[in-house]
Amino acid sequence: MPSLPVPPPPSIGTSDDTAAWVAEHLGDLTREGPEGVRAGGFTGGQAAADAALAALDITGYARSRSTVLPASRRGASRMSPYIRHGLLSLREVWDAVSDAHDQDRKRYRDELLWQEYARHLYARVGPALGRPLRAEQPRSGRWDGDPWPAEMACMDFTVGMLHDEGWLVNQTRMWLASQWTVRAGADWREGEDEFFAHLLDGSRAANRLGWQWTVGTGSGKPYGFSRWQVQKRAPQLCRSCPLADRCPIENWPDAGAGPSVTGPDLGRGVTPSGPAEVQGSGASTVWLTAESLGHGDPALAADPARPAVFVFDEPLLRRLRLSGKRLVFLAETLGELAATRPLEVRRGRVADELAGRDLATTYAPVPGWATRAAALTPVEVHPWPWLTRPGGGPVQSFSAWRRALRV
């Protein structure tokens, strides 16, 4: 298939041109279709990521990180879409808060470590992270209808943010996941797919870990969602809710134990981590993936003049049916990158589109990268920028993982 035209570079504050590009060239692969493609609440690209990092201020984070409303009091940093796509590394963000107050710095870095743990866990188990036994799904009584009923102001608001902005405060992610699973008894994997379709920071590693934590996989302690969380974190929603006098989540849910899990041993074992040093040389083109699109991508940074190529994976996108706003974010990033070096953008099956090329690439700790790399056999592979490189320790829990790594 011929190359696509390069997306237009983003202008901070407007993404109409890029949305039009996605609608024309990728709209048939999106959930909304070409007519419904629009941008989310973040601008893609390195300039936007660098501006967000420069403005990062976590003062009061420990106290306000779970605040939902008013928006002006939210402590969440909104860095996750840039971290997700490698525009910022966890190490860069970790170092950026080194001068913060001790309590705020600790709580914020704990969240960065959770992201790293999710990557380690996903690198170890891959798709097995999504295979709990559905028959043992916890639920609280009978729930008819939509798991996220629009009549509930808390659901209407948070689902609206998910669909419109493509980003949620972590507190509201837990509300939605608990309402879907613990209250409504719906399959968590379907809810996780809904998150993945819309979230600009959507990743199977972090998403699946978060949903399994909510449903109580392994721990037997599902996260309960009830009215008091909304009253504490977003009291405006309860005051305006049509169901304020007959709230269906007034009481704490009577949830059972979480489902058991089938899969590999999560104790001490080998976590795939990729090369510690560059392997090979002599590549003519950098193969970029959605995991690592920043100007600091190791394979890109190794040769600032070397051309790059990115493939919108048509079979994968056709199956996933992501929201167009996720593709707009990627297209903005690619459009900006094209101003710094030759960039080719393609659509199709990755192995077919890049067959026969001498490729340099950066290792990515996801199963999809390994599958495609095996077919393409890149001649030059660069290390992934781990915050803490995987060892042979356990990954069955965050605390066990952290103790083993001593971080």
C-alpha cells in the first residue's frame, strides 16, 4: 500500500486539521467513523509533552490527587498520555519532582512505580493478564440495565469525560470499574476494553492491572464504590443528581471475594526486559511504535538524521475499533516529528509494510512488539528506558515486587 501523506503538525490549542486527516485516512477504522472523529483533551507531540513537564507542580498532591471536582482543585498531574506513548519517560518525570515536598514526592513517585510495575507484570505474563475466571466475578445483588446508568450524575459525568476528553482522574476510573463489575456484575474485560478504546493513556498493562485490582483478582478484596466517595471527591454531583433521594449506591456494596486467576507463576522468574545495550548496527530506517514516539526514543536519538517510519496497524485497529481521538493524538505526534526528520507514515499489516528493510527500533515490553519484531528481524535494537530494570523477583503483588527491587 502506498505511503500516507504526513499528518499536519499540531498547533497547541487546535487539532481540527489533524482530526480531518485522521477522518480521511483512518476514519473507517475508528469507533465513531469518519464523520465522528475529533480530538480529545490533550494535544499530542513532543512540544506539548515538554510543556507539561516544565509546568509540573505536585504541591499538595498527597492531599488532592483524588479530588474530582471542582476541576481547579484536582491534584492529578495529567502526564499519563505522554508517558504512555514514550514522549516522556518515567525517569524524566521521576527526576522532575525531586525538589517536591517529601510527602507529595513519595505519593507521586509511588504512582510512577505502579506504572512501572504494570509494565513488568505485563512483560512477564502478556495476554494472561486478562484471563481471570469470569464465573467467580464479584457482584452485589441484582443490577438491571446499563452498568453505567446515565441517570446517576456520577456516572454521567465520568463517562462523559471518558468519551469527550479521553482522560480520567484515577479516582473516577475506580468508580467506573467498580460500578461495572462489583455493582453490575458485568465482565471486567468488556469494561476494560471500553476504557482502552477511549483513554489517551490506554495501555493493556496499566488498564488490566487497574481493573483486576478493582475486581479483587487474587487478593479477594474488590473495591467497593458507594455514595460517600462521590460526596467526598465531587459533592456537586450528588447535589445535582436526579436520584439524590433514591441513590442506588447509597450503601456499601455487599461484594464477594475476587475471582481466581489462571496463568503463569508470578513468583521469582525471568521478566523479559530486552537488551541492556544496543544490539546490532547499520540500520537505514527507524521503525517507530506507539510505545515510544518521543524525540528521545533511543533508536531515533542514536542518529538525528536517520529517516523513520510508522505503520498504523490496520488489522489491529480494525479489531480494536479505538476512538478517533486516540489516533488524533498519535497523528499530532507524528506530524510534529516529521518537521525534524524524514518520516514515512503507512497503513497496513506491519510485517508486510516493512518487509525487507534494514530497521533500527527500540525494544518495547509488550507482546505485540515481540511478535512483529520476530517477523521483521530488525538489524539494530535499542534498550527500553526502564525506570527500574526487571530482575528475577516476584510480580504477584506491587508490594512484593517493590521489596524485591528495593525501590
